[in-house]
Amino acid sequence: MRMRSILSVLLAGIACLLLAGCQANDAVIPETTFRSLLKLVASDTADNTSFGMSAAVDGGLAIVGAPGDDVNGTNSGAAYIFSHDLGGLDGWGQVKKLVASDADANDIFGVSVDISGDYAVVGAGAEDGAGTDRGAAYIFYRNQGGADNWGQVKKLTASAAADNDGFGFAVALEGDTAIVGADGEDGGGTDEGAAYVFYKDQGGADNWGRIVRLVAGNTDDFNQFGYSIGLSGDVAVIGSPGESGAGSNRGAAYIFFRDMGGADGWGQLKKLTADDASDDVWLGTSVALDGALAVIGAGWDNGGGTERGAAYLFSRDQGGADNWGQFKKLTASDAHDSDLFGYDVAVDGDYVIVGASWSKGGGTERGQVYVFVRSEGGTDNWGEAQILRAGDGENEDWFGFSVAIDGLYLLSGASAEDGAGLSRGAAYVFRRI
């Protein structure tokens, strides 16, 4: 299975993979760790927009991607900014709808998003550029064009752009650094993949200039390096889910350090693989990073059945200084076949969040999100503390397709939730109690 198959649905205009949903009220969950707060939908919601396919949260701001939005042509895409205090405390009102300045049909702008402070980045992995599906990413600034206007300040592209590179299918942003993945970039073969690092003010104020192009230390065809990206301080983790290793599609992730190989060299520090690696688990489908902790998803890990999924925890000094050793494998307490637990992951401090958007959730592919806490079940045990569902969940909603956490707030996208139509999508906000 090609890892981008779900996203390519939008390019083909095939709605059948995004069917079902619900007429819904706010989600409700047992008050153990997180409680339901509210449900976010786009102000101009429409069928097949897939709102919630990507999501990020930072402080009191959230961004949600809707790559199927047709505002500038079929699947041109959009993203939405929400603020926790708009409409009252924890009102999470919509601040702005973002679209690309050069939007066009089938760009799927919003397929990836991230937000940090006063800046947001939105990926458009199928933007054509001077060819076909070369991809782009766009930087927005909160006060560009006026207070809270969230205007576009820069369009990012690859230095070696070519057709079908998919630049922008994954993005990460923290402070003055942005990283954009191009998992379809051929390199010296086919779909080897790459990632690009950009700095704010490189080459001028708000220029967001390119610093370095990253590739895996052992490139090979169909590795899809750059499919997922995590960034925390001076460290980045980049997923390469198609890497075969000693078998087929076992997957891997790579740790890069900002000053490895010289100032701003962003050299490779470590290749991460699972200690129980097996074929076709696609380790690196999702990655997340916070300080000294990396979370790597393997949504197709079989576990005790078929494609139940798993997520692996790696710690910076596990097994030696900067060794980034594995110390825990996370699985769902209620695992079933084809749950794809680990399709998306997030981490913040003492909390790891794992999405399983194909889990039954009381029906068929309603989706669930799992909360793991560092101290649950013992010191540094990282035990499962809570399972979240949408209170209005119905079959094929895909709750947990995207997950994000920062501070008190957790976000879960349900990209196929119907609302009052078909696959309009939603995102659910939970607050830690």
C-alpha cells in the first residue's frame, strides 16, 4: 500500500473513501484526564472538504486543514485559524480562513499544517509549480495586513523541484525554523524523499530562506523520507515509512541535530528502527518530538492480529548520551484488526497522544484517540490513561485522523465526519482537567 494513497483520494476527486459521518452534538468523554470542550467546523462548511485532515495547536491558537475545500477550484484547499478566547473563554472561535495567494484546483492546500507563536505554515503537496504536483508550503504571519489578519508572507518551494515531489505533504514549524518534507522527491532513484530546512529572516526580513536539504544516510527507492516531520528546539525527526530495512516496508525515522557537522549543518545523528521490526508496518508514518522524547507511529504493525498498529517511544539518552534509544512500545488496550493505531501521533510534556482513526469506536471506523501519561502505572511507565471518542460519532468518521496537543488543549480531527452533508469534516477540542 502506498502511504500517500489516502491523501491522493483528493486529487482524484474520489469521495467514496471519505463517506459517512454524523449529525452531532459536542463530544463527551469520561472525566479522567481530558474532558470534551467543543466541536470545530468551518464557517463555510461544504461537502467533501475534509476539514480536520490536518491539525495543530500552540498556546491558545489552533489551525485545521481542509484540503478538499473548493474555494479556488476543486480541491484547491484551505486552512482555518481558531483562537481559544474568541467568543469567550474557551470559545475557540474562527479567526481567519487561509488560502494560498496563487491557489489553483487540486493543490490540496491544507493537507499539512503547523503553528508556532505568530506564524503558521500550510502545505500544498500537489501544487503544480512549473510542472505537475511539485508542491509548495506557505508561511502566514498573524499581523500581516492588519491585527490578526494572518496574511501570507512567503511561499516555500524546493531547490530541486521536479514533478510529483509532493513538497509540502508534511510540514513542521517552531520559532524561526520551518521544515518541509518532499517524500516523493526522486533523488538518485525513485521516491527516495527529502526534507528542506528554512529560517525566518534568512535573506531578508520575513524571507524564510532555505538553509539545507536533508536526506537519509542510506537513501533508496520508495523510502519516502520526509513523509512525516517533528521539530523541537535544535532537533528534528523525519519519518521514512517506505524504507525496507532487512525486509519490506519496515520503515524508519531519522534524528537530525541543528549544529551537527557545523553551525546550522543539521546533520544526521541517529537512525531509529523498532526493536521488533517486521515487514509492512510502515514505521515513521507519523512522528512527534518534544524535548528528549520522540514518538514514532507504525500504523500497520500487526500486533496480535492484522494492522492493529503501534507507536514507539525513544529517549535522547537511552543507552548513552544522544543515543536516542527505544524504551517503550505503545499499543491499544482494546486493539482490533485494521485499527491503524499510530497513523498519527503527538506529544507534549507528560502526554503522548495516538490516533486510531479506523478503530471501530462502537461502530465501523468511527475512530478513537488514546492518551498515554508518563506516570500512569508507575514511574516513566507511559501507561494508557484514557480513550477518547466523539460523542456524536458515526461510522467512517475517522476521528483521530489528525491529533495535536499543547498545554491544556488536545485536538482531534475527524476528516470524514458528515455534518449536514457529506465528508465535511470536524475537529474536536478537549481540555485537560
